[in-house]
Amino acid sequence: MRDELRSLVVKGTQTGTYVAYCVYGLEGEEIQKFGQYDIVLAGDNTRLAIIKYTEIDFLKMNEVTSDFSRSEYSERFEFSTWELSPYGLTFAPDLLLIYQTFRVMDVYRDRV
């Protein structure tokens, strides 16, 4: 599933994603910032693309719009389930999310 999602990002089909806010705290990660660049890695840690975050926002799961659902390009409930289950957490309609939209800035074409 992760390789499929990476492919959608590289092709520009997926232009947004979200992460449960609580996961950042549990993993000790920093939240991305507007204008920040990130590298999309393949399963073997080779570079696939560079993305730039164009929007970072916070909202609850039950506030996700249909436009955002299309940009995320996956089933929200399934995504939340596999993201939360390793931490013993469960889905809730008021789960706080970090909503991120991004644009592909460069693609390592020899690896796509």
C-alpha cells in the first residue's frame, strides 16, 4: 500500500495527506511547516521526488471536506485504522488531524 501511495504522490495524483496529531507526539516528530520541502523516499530509501508543503492546518476527522478527501486519494477510515492501531489507539470522529497539502517540485525520473 505504501508504494502505491508514493506512486500517487510522485505522479501528482495525491496532493494532500493527513496525520493524526497524537502520532507526532508519540513518535517525537516535528510537524511540517508551510513552505517546507521534504523528500519522498521509496521503500529502499532511494529518492523519488521532492515536495513542498503548500498548506498545513489542524482539523477534526469529522470536519474533513470532500475536496480534501479527493486530494488525499485514500479511504480515510482505513488510513486512520492502520495509522493508529500500532499505538493501541482507535478511530474517533473528533480525532485531531494535521492536514497537509503539497506540490511535487522535482521527480527523480530514473526511479519512478
